[in-house]
Amino acid sequence: MKWIKISFLFNLMALLIYLGFDIKANPDWDLNWSLLTLAVALLGLHGFFLRFEDRKPSSKEIALLAILSALAALVRLPFAAIPSVQPTTFLVIISGFVFGPGAGFMVGALAALISDFFLGMGPWVPWQMVAWGLAGAAAGFLGRWQKNFSRFLLVLFAAAWGYLYGVIMNTWHWLTFVYPLTWQTFAATYAVAFWFDTFHSIGNGIFMWFMGRDLIKVLERFNKRLLVKRVIDANGDC
């Protein structure tokens, strides 16, 4: 079954790449960057999903991550009227920091998908899934490196991802809706979005400052229980 999924994925990527080369309309092989980057985003998402599946997570871990994904999606809805202030990023970062890169990516990607069912689906969804997924994965690697970060460093990390999330989404907007693709239009796209990214960054920092350490402690308790359960199951299999 796994190889069937991989085969289907690469066939889909090949189709999107083929369509990206609009040879008849552009004999000079001008690329449709929107389709090509969509192919890359889908390939990355599927790769992370397959990697998480290979870990064979327990039913309790899947249930916990599903709850965190739903919660991260839910808290996005009341803040939709405030430009770019999204507690979702904060919760995704905390989830990845405590449970690891794979879990963080899954929470981020699923939170984007679930919340967009309510806020509206569109071509931006795969990119939001990638952006929030990478935020969770990066936090997971940070947590593996060291757990005892100061509140200030956690705030700095969360604030930085307000801008990094913007880099990913602004790049998608530039590749999809802006023509021609030049450094001038690239700079203009980022300049227009700068204040939105700043609000996102400030919001992340505020959420992390007031709730970050406490939420990390709560989730670490659940993570310890999951680790104990894995050890017990592993010993039982022996």
C-alpha cells in the first residue's frame, strides 16, 4: 500500500510539472511557477505524512495530536477578524517543542486544513499546511536540542516564526498572482505584507510570553505518560 501511495504521488507531481511547462503558449519554456511550487508543496506534505506513518504512533498519541490540531484550528476562528494575529502558530510551536518534529508538523498541517474548512478553501491551503507544519517541525528540533530554554528565547523563536510564516506565504502569493516575477515585484510583495507579518510576530510573542511555559509543562506531563506507555508496550512485545 505504501508504494502505491508513493507511485500515485509521483505521477501527480509529474502531471503538475508537465502542465507547468506551457510549451505551446511559451516556446521559450517559460514555467508556470504556481503549478510547479504546488507540486513541491504536495510532495513535501506527503513525505512528512508517510514519515509519520512509518513511526507507527500509538492510538493515544494519534488522539492527543488530533485534539491539539483541532484546538489549534479552533483558536484561529475568533481571531480571524484581527489581521494576522493567530494563536494557531503559538500552539503549533508548543506542540512541536514538546512532542517532536514529526508531531509538530502534523499538528501544524492539520490545523491549517481543519480551520480552512471554516474560513475558506483555496489554492493557499497546501502552502499554509507547509508553513505551519515547518513551524512545528522547527520547534520540535529545537526541543530535541534543549528543553530548558528561557521564556525570552521561546518568545524570540515564536516571534521569528511570525516572519518566517510570512516569507513562505508571501512567496506563494508572489509566484501565483504577481507578474512579472522580478526582484522589484518580489520586494513590493514583501513590503505590502510587512505589517501583517509584524502583527503575526507580535501576537506570537505575546501568547508565548503569557502562556508558553505553563502550556509546555502541561503537555510534557502527557508526553511522559506516552513515553512510559511506549516502554511498557516495547517490553511486552519482547
